[in-house]
Amino acid sequence: MIHKKQYDVIIVGGSYAGLSAAMALGRLTKSVLILDSGLPCNRQTPHSHNFLTQDGQTPFEISTKAKDQVLAYKTVAFYQGLAVSGKEVTTGFEIKTDSNDVFKSKKLIFATGVKDIMPDIKGIAACWGISVIHCPFCHGYEYKGQKTAILANSDKAVHLAALVRNLSKDIVILTNGKADFTSEQQRKLAQNKIEVIERSIKAIKQEQGNIEAVVFQEGEALAVQAMYAAVAFEQSCSIPMELGCALTETGYLQVDAFQKTTVPGIYACGDNTNMFRSVSAAVATGAMAGAMVVKELTEECF
């Protein structure tokens, strides 16, 4: 495909949020370039859930179908590559890729997601998105009634434990070090017969991403079939911050109700803007971002 150098909108990130934004723009005939690295954060996840009409489909199937539908709109183009830098120019913005291609647009939408930072535990990365999971709504039903560990501490551990108890009564919290619970939280955990283990974790015993046991530093193993992990994250793309977009205290791109960032002309949507990491939420915020950019472009020229 031959790409133009100037577009109405460049969307950095071509997964669910980015594609959803592109559809809204394409249906109002705006010229759009989607830049995508081809490395979505859920690439290890075998099935996606909690999304009407797509429940149980693989992430790849959903995104492939979405891409085909979006690219049916003739004003939308797709570029496989990594955006490495961006800057403001007189006509709007300029984005440079890892192949040294340069594209310009009046507006930008960042749908770049976040990068999970795995704890220093051997084997956990191989299980991430498969049997070591982050969300009871997205993946919990498939592990209902099974022995479940929660790798978290403090408020996050209690929050996850309360949700997971809808699915399994066989729960253990692993704090991977000293526990940090209030007296009231300890009472609730004891009342619900949820054990807390403070021992340091050495490794996850697994087979092709399916967890079999948690191995502690002393060598003892605890058999489990699933684990929820509250892991740290960082923004996958640094370009929004380089352009001046502010982050929230929790590390997400700061946006208003219409997905506008703190920099005029720049919008963001999907996992990089909120903690509710699901396909349905990404699609919803992408649709909002696309519609609001159409509104802004329209008001500027009408």
C-alpha cells in the first residue's frame, strides 16, 4: 500500500481501541492512518471473554475481523511499524516510525496500551494471560471452583479476594513478603476462610503457560490451578509524555470524559487511560475518541 504523508488523524496503536476509533472516523470519511507494531499486550491470552457477540473468541480473531471491517472504509489506511517519536508542527503533528517514515496529521489518537512489569519470579511471564490473570470478569469463570492464588497485598489483595470468592471458595493470598492488612481486612479474610501466606516466592511451576504450583524460596510447593496477579505497569509508548500529555497519579494518560488529553489535538483511549482492562472497554473508549475527533475537525472547518 502507498501511504500519504498527510492525514486528518494518525492513530498510534491498532488493536481494539485504535480500530474502534478508526471506524468512527472512517464512517465520517476522515483520512486516517493507523500505526501498529503488531504486539498487543494480550497476545498470549487464549480466549477473550465478557464482550457481547465475541465471548470465547481468540484476541487474534476479534482484532483480525475488526481490522478487515475498518479497512473497508477507503479513507482508512494501516501501517505495520513502530512509532518512535512525535512532535508538533505547524499543521498539527508529525510521527516518525522505526523505518524512518514520517507522517503528519491534524490530530493524534494514542491507543498504545500499557506494558506489564512482571515480578522477579521464574515462570510467571510464561503464564501471563493464560493461567496467571489480572481480571475475574475477563478470565475468572474458566477457573471457577478451582484452587486459586492471589499474588497481591493490602487493599488490592482484599479487593481481588472478594471478587474471586464469587467463583471459588478455595483461595489463598500470597503476599510474597510481609503482609500489609488492616485489622478489619484481617478480620474479613479470616471470616471468609482465606489464608494469607507471607513467604517469598521463587518460581511458578508450569507447563505451556498452565500453572501447576507456586514454589517458595525454601523449595516447598503449593499446588494451584490459577493465580491472579496485581502487577506493576508502565505506558507502552513514551511519545504522549514527550509531547506534554499529563499522567494521572496512578500512571495512566490523563483524559477527560471525551478522551481528550491535556494537550490540545491529542486524544487517548484504551488501556493506557484507565484500569478497566477489557476488550469491551477499549472499544467503547475508542469509539468515543473517534467521534470526538470528528466533532473537533468538523467544528474547525464548518
